[in-house]
Amino acid sequence: MAEASGERESGKREPGEREAGKREYRMEELAEEAGITVRTLRFYRERKLLPPPRREGRIAWYDDDHLARLRTISALLERGHTLSGIAELAEAFDHGRDVGELLGLGAPTEEVPVRLSPEELADAFGDQATSENLAAALDLGYLATDGTDLVHISRRLLDVSAALVREGIPLAEVLRTGRRVREHADALAELFTDLAIARGASPEDLERLRPLAKSVVEAELSMALDRRVRDAGKRA
């Protein structure tokens, strides 16, 4: 039975048929593709988390941009973001606000986000650019979606990840390691900021002390790698 809104009423095209080269979905089809319920999809639309669908009479048609947005919402929810925060991000995307700001990279930061197409991502990672690895990168926060484009949180991390894959390390392992590195990096950042704040440091002081904290970490990591390389040489 058709819903009052008419969005479940049959249209002329078959499910999944492309219009002008773009796949479109009815509400139920989109919800199924995104792994959510129709009720949840309606709720997201009411909260303006999704751009309006294309209307054809009483039929609402959604496309791959809507699907990408839903997958991003799911990844952000899994990372602990609130719907209110996600709604703010969605509004910002729809109004073309700065990508770095959307990803939480407002000043001060040394990381430069980079926008790339799915084709450019495939060029960087080859057959490692699978849907599973894409979902893992979204969940980790390395990637976000903006329409049909992708936005990587850091040019440096993108380049290093691609280099590691070229060295023969599977992208799935790179992402798993990246998650562990982030946990340790968060702990180190907390250690240094707590040390400074306990002595009355202001946000300006923290920014001034930032290079010192980085130098300590870089020096310790360098020496730790030296030890590991020596140990590996002894076992060879």
C-alpha cells in the first residue's frame, strides 16, 4: 500500500535504473542500500541531514550522493558524533563551507586536507581501494564524503598510506595500524597538554609549546626505531 507522501507509489522506471547515467533509488531501496530502516531515513530527512530528493510527480528519487551521505552519517555516529553535530556538518557541506573546518581542522593545524575523486583514490591505491577499506577509512576519520568527491583529512597521511601500499603492505593493515597510532598519539597529546595545563598554561602557551612536544616524540620514535632495526639485524 502506498504511503501518504506518495514516495512508495510505483514510478515508470524499474528499481536501480539509471537516468542520465546516474543510479536512482526509491526511499525503500535507498534505505536498504544504506543498511538503515525507512523510518530512520525519514528521520534523517526531517532533521535536514539529507539534501532534498528529485521529484517526479509524487515520486521522490534519491541518488548516489544521498547514499554517500547516509554512509558518512553512519560512520560519524559510530565514531561518537551526535546527530546535532552531524546536522551542522551536513548544512556546512550543502552551503560550501571550508572542508578543513568541517573536518575539525580549524586553525591551528599543520595538516592540509585534500579533495579527490573516486578515480583518483583508485589511482593512489589500485585494487586496494575496496568498499571495505573505504568504509574503514570513513570510520577512522581519514576520509569524509562531499557529494561524489572524497576528502582526506591529511595530505601527509594520504601520501604515506599510498607509499606503504606501494611497499607491499595491504591497505587494510595500514588502516588498522593507523587506528593504533592515533590511540597512542592521543595519549601523548594528553600527556603533554595535561603537563602544561597543570602549570597554568593558556591555549596560546600550548600552541607555543607544541613544537617542543613534537620534538620529544620525534626523537623518542627515532631512537625506538633504531633499537628495533638493530634487534632485527641481530635476528637475521
